[in-house]
Amino acid sequence: MTSIPAQKPCPDLSYPALPAPSLQQALLAAADRRQAACQTLLAEMVRRPSLLGNEQSAQDLMEQTFRAMGLEIDRFPIDLDLIRDHPAFSPPALDVDTTGLQGRDNVVGIHQPRQQTGRSLILNGHIDVVPTGPADQWTSPPFEPVIHDGRLYGRGAGDMKAGIAAALSALAALRDIGLQPAAPVYVQSVVEEECTGNGALACLQRGYRADAAVIPEPFNHTLMLAQLGVMWFRLTLTGTPAHVLDTTSGRNAITAATVLVNHLKTLEAEWNAPGCCHRHAAFADHPHPAQFNVGRISGGEWPSSVPTTCDIDMRIGFFPGQTLDSVRAAVRQTIDTACATDPALAGVAVELTFHGFQAEGYAIDREEPVLRLLADSHTAVFGNAPREVAMTCTTDGRFFSLYGDTPATCYGPEASRIHGIDESVSLDSLRDVTRVLALFIAGWCGVEPIIP
Amino acid sequence: MTSIPAQKPCPDLSYPALPAPSLQQALLAAADRRQAACQTLLAEMVRRPSLLGNEQSAQDLMEQTFRAMGLEIDRFPIDLDLIRDHPAFSPPALDVDTTGLQGRDNVVGIHQPRQQTGRSLILNGHIDVVPTGPADQWTSPPFEPVIHDGRLYGRGAGDMKAGIAAALSALAALRDIGLQPAAPVYVQSVVEEECTGNGALACLQRGYRADAAVIPEPFNHTLMLAQLGVMWFRLTLTGTPAHVLDTTSGRNAITAATVLVNHLKTLEAEWNAPGCCHRHAAFADHPHPAQFNVGRISGGEWPSSVPTTCDIDMRIGFFPGQTLDSVRAAVRQTIDTACATDPALAGVAVELTFHGFQAEGYAIDREEPVLRLLADSHTAVFGNAPREVAMTCTTDGRFFSLYGDTPATCYGPEASRIHGIDESVSLDSLRDVTRVLALFIAGWCGVEPIIP
């Protein structure tokens, strides 16, 4: 195991500032010169289909890229036994061979300054991507990147390989003009952000901390001030099978599942009501922040038999401040009450399994130095302040903020149709994120000359 | 190919009568002596798991049994090309390897009398069984027959291997007392009754006709006067995929599927309304004859993605007199109207595929000689007339009645949980059906002595 240096306190806690205008100009120009290489890297990342359980090929590319940039490599497998007892641990998603989940790697590239004069930084991105959906609905195959009308298309192009490529290009831009960060920088390429977050949690468990963490998620140049909690669970309904000649003698598990989902939708409506006690201030203006999604369903096997069983996978969102235990209790209570009172569920057994995301929401103060400097960097590039957002999804940022004493936010490119068909990222946006992060890194970490 | 004898007209069209009382007594006693062998045969039939596409092992047993009874064998594969253009043809069920459906056999055992003095008869049964559902919910494994409390348990025990075993035992009982039918008898063990009926259709195409057909379906000693039409179809919905962070930007195909099913349920309610113009007189008193069943559903792949596609397999029932074209048009119209008017279906594409059962309903006059003699046979065994029923499912009887000029009905044992978990058949009932059919065959076909 690569030894991780003890965290040094930041020697100067004054308000972090952008680098001098001349350095800014040099950095922006260097960031722009990096764009061809950045696009090439991004395309190669997309070509490696890092679906759940299949991340190693993409991580090989990350290790090779980190090494070529002079970063020290810390590549380590996710050891579930080391993180299982952490309060932020999420049980692996069902239908996944958990033995296969052992032995998949995180890759961290470590930069150590000769002398630390600035703040340390974690640049974190997830290498895993979600399933493609029906591949034949894509205009071009999802893992064969194509550029069209200024956008790069492919599964993971936006979420979030572009962000990782931009962060690496920003660091490279510094090197291109003979500079390096004057503080430790940990570039983390982690697995399993899309279902549990256990990749980022393993980094935390391994000891990684910094003065801030930035995750270049594809949030369209906004500054993330808060994110919802997210929970996955499976409902397995068992009805009463029968010949369809008298469907009333059986209890259709598929029909029962849709009835039960409607009961859970009332919980969703309750949480989204403007006056709901759980509604966090950061989400005060969002019309419908807490999304309950039926993401997968499977039931029955024969058109002329009343189906015995039906499985549903749901994803629900909830507010910062709602504990995992209270959310699980509310779900359980809703189901119990529905089964006890709705005649349409009489005789139906419901099994509730929490798996995958058990992710708390969190918020971060807009006055945190990391947010201030990111805002200043954005303004330097765009000429106006970035929009601040409260996200209705989760990110790995929760681990750093809630459990790692490391203020974390997201700032990344404009992407479209993430998790959908024909996902893409804007190449102009990729360049702009590279520019913003180059300024931010120089300002946050400070710089020192590279001495060959 | 075994040549099929030209059908001889029945020489005596007078009202068929039960055999003389002394022969009745001898036959009933012989039927009872056959019960141990009948149960052994039934158990061996259950042991051969004749699921769709896997019927050959059970058909081997049928051929061997027919041959041991002195029947001539006509074993022939279902050739879809020979029946594809028949109006009663049903396209093979989806998710089935149709090349595998070629080459599966029907087995017919043929008895020819020395001299025909009675009516010819088709005894038809289907060897195929429906899927087991979750095997771990069965008290004992579905293809390992067990006898408990006077019932034999196993998938297919009731639907309808018991009926076939009883019919064979009734024929054997005649032989046991030195007699044989004085008319042609065709014992048909057919495939694919549970999804298309193409097995029985292939028998029809091959030329089999008779003065009547009896199918010992497990209808609890009732006389079937009518049966519903049955149709299968698949709905494939395509919504708009999206990241779940804003579900409103996508269109959830699973949710849309449940909405569309509710629209189809209004068609079901319409057809079941007491005053509905389609309601056939035979079903006048049934509270809810036309069952619409969602038998299988599959959609989505990831809890945090709005699912792009969802498939639903439905089975619907409709009345004798409703043509297949009119039913398909009503389904299509309901879907089109729903998609055009329901905002919950905006942006959702629906593909409608008719496959599996495209089965018309039919009714038979209670004065048909086959029904009269079956009723008399039942009365002779039970001491009271059988109940007459209109069935809310389909059987292969439709082929004979509608397309084969062969009046057909069903008469068979009491079974429970057919198509469900822990399917079973009553052994007392198995014996009683053997008794009734022995009397019926002797009365319908007449008898002649076996000359060795």
C-alpha cells in the first residue's frame, strides 16, 4: 500500500485569491492549448465502457494518464470489509455479484509540492457510468464516441468523464507553463458513484482528507450549495397465483405493485408540499425536489396466469436533515399502512429490501472559501457570477462534507441526456471548465515552479 | 406419414344410448380396477415436464402407452407452414425460439373397428403445461408428483394430464372385459394448447374429423356449453429517458404502462356490463366473464434512471360471436384514443403486437347428442345430472366445433390451483371421470368383441 502523507494544515487561512492577472492570462491560454489532448483523452475514456463491475479498463487508462503527468499512483481495491461498518456505507445493489465487486480499484494520483504554501485539494470524479438503455435507440453506439455540432456523444461523456478530463487538463496546463500546485493535490478516480458511493467512501476510509474537495459533475457551470439524500430499495410483492379463467380468485402481484407505488407517491407528495417540515431551505424554491422513481419492474411469466410475484426497484429523494433511519421508517410505515388498510393489497405479502444508495443529503455554506474561489474563477472566465444550485440528486460530495471534514462542492460542464439516450457534453463547456479549474487550482493551492 | 382413413359416416344417427345395465356394471368395475395403473401413468406423465418447447419426453410416453394399448400411431411434427394460413392460426408466442417450435410432435393413437356400427370419436388432450411460477413456493417440487389426502400434486396433474390418463383408462377398461369401440376413435395428445392451440389445429389440418370430440379438461365434472374467446398481445411502451434528478423531463415507460392498462380495463368493464351488446346468452349470469389479465411485465434497468421501455403481456377474454378482427380493432382503438387524449401518455410510443392466442369463443347446443350422452353417463355414475357451464377460458374445442364440423365439449376431473402453486387433482374424481368416459365411449361408439 502506498503510504499517504499526513495531512498538513494549510499555512495560510486568509481568503484565497485568484492568481495575478498575468498568470491568469498564461493559464487560460495554456488551458486552451490543452483542448485537443483533452478531447482525445475524453474520447478514449468513453471508449472504455466502465459499467458497474467493468471499470478496470478505464482505471488502467487513468493510472497511465496520472503517471504520465508525474503523479504518484495509489491504486487500491475496494475492500467492503473495511467500510461495511461506516455509517455512510451502502449495501451493494442487488442482482450484482458482490464477489465481483471485491477487487475493483480506485486510482488516486497524488501530487506533493516541494513546499506547501497553499491549501490542499481533492479533485474527485467517478469513472463508472450507468447502463445505456436500449443501445439501438442511440444515434451512434454508446461506447463509440463521436463529435457532432460541437458536442461529444457517448455514455459517460457527460456523467462524468468530461469533468475528469477537464480537471486533469487544468493541472496539465499549469505544468505546461512550468508550474505546479504548492499544496498536496489528490486526483481520485473512483468507482461505484452511481449506485452506492462506496468507491469514494473507500478513499475516505483510506485516510484522504484535504482543505476542500471539488467534483466536476456535469452541472452546467453552477455552484452546488446542497444536494438531496437518495435511497434505493426493492419491493418484492407476492400475490396469489391462479388460472386467469377466474382472476378474482388470485391476487395479481403486478397490479398490487402499481397500487403500492401509488401509496408511496403520496409520501412523495407530502415531502414536496411547500409547508413540509422536512423541506430544507436550500430547496425552498424548487417545485418538486424529492423525486420518487420506479426505475425497474419485473413480474410474471405467462400471459394467462395471474402473476405470483413482482419486483420493483425504486429510487427516492429526500432533504438534507432527514436521517437515513427516519427515511427508512417512513417508507416502511407507508407500506405497512397501505397493506393494512387498502383492500387492493389484501392477501399480498411485501418484502422491503434497502440496497444500493443509502445516501444522506447535505448543504454547504456559500461563504466557504472553496465556493468563493470557484465563483471568482468562474467570473474571471465568464464575466458573471455562477448560478448557485441545490441539486435533486446525490454526489460523492456527501462523504467529504459529512464524514471527512473536507468541504466539498461540484463544478462541471454542460451535458445533456445524462442517464438517457444520446448523452453528450459540450466541447466549449469542456474548455471553459478547464479554464475555470486551472484558475481555481492556482489560486487555491498556490503555485511553485517545477524544477526538473 | 401414416395414412388417415377416410371418415365414414355414422351408420345410425338415432339418439345415442348408454349400454345395457349389465355392461354398465361390468364397465364400472373394470374402470375401478384400472385406477392403480391410471395413477401410475398420471404420475409418470407429471414427471415429464412438458413445458412449452419441451414436450417430446412426455410425447414419447404417450406413444409408448398408445402402442401398448394396441392403437395405431400417427406421430407428426407441427409444421407451421401447413397451418399458417388457417383463420384459426395463432402466431407463436413471443420470446419463443420459433425454430424450436418446428419439429415438436403431436401423437395420435388410432383405433379402427372391424365393423363400424357406432359414432366416431376424438378424445383430445393437451400434453403441454404452463410454467411453474416460483418453484420454491411449491410444497413439493412441481415435477415430482406426490399423493397426499387423496390428491395427486404436480404441475399439469390437473391441467390436463389427469384427463388424458382417465380417457386412456376408460378405453383400457373396455379392453379389460374383451370389448373395443365399434367406431373409429382418435386419441390425440397435442402440444401448445396453453398458448396458441396450434397443436390441435395441426390435427385438424391433417384431416382428423369425427362425430364428436371430447376433451377431458379439469372442469370438475361439468358439461361445457360455451367458452370465451381469448387473445394475447404485447404492449411495448417507449418513453423518454432521463436522469432521475428531474423525472419530469423524462416520461417513465413503467408508469405509462400502468396508465395504459387502466384504459384497457375500461374496455373490460364495458364488455362485462350486463347490457353489453356482445354479452353472449351463455354468459348471461356470470358476474365478470371477460377477464383482462396483466400476466407479465418487464421494464427499466437502473433505479436512478427514468426507464425508457416497458413491455406488458396481456391476455383478454371476449364473447362467442365477437370476431378476432373486431376484438383487435377494439384494443387498437382503445390504445389510440388513450394515447391521443391522456396527458399521462403524451410523448409515449406504444407498439402493439398480437401473438399467442388468437382464439375465437364458441357455444354448442345442449341438445347435441354428444352432450346428451355425456350427461346420461354422468348421471349413471353420480345419480344426478351434471352442471352445465360456460367457461371463461379457451380450450382446443374451438377448432373442432368452429372449423372441423365436429361438435366438441369438455368433461373432466376436479382439479385445484391449475396455473398456480401446488396444482393438484382429486383421485376420486380421476376414477369417476374414468367411469363416466367408459360408459360414454361404449354408448357413443358401440362395442364389438376383441378377436385376438
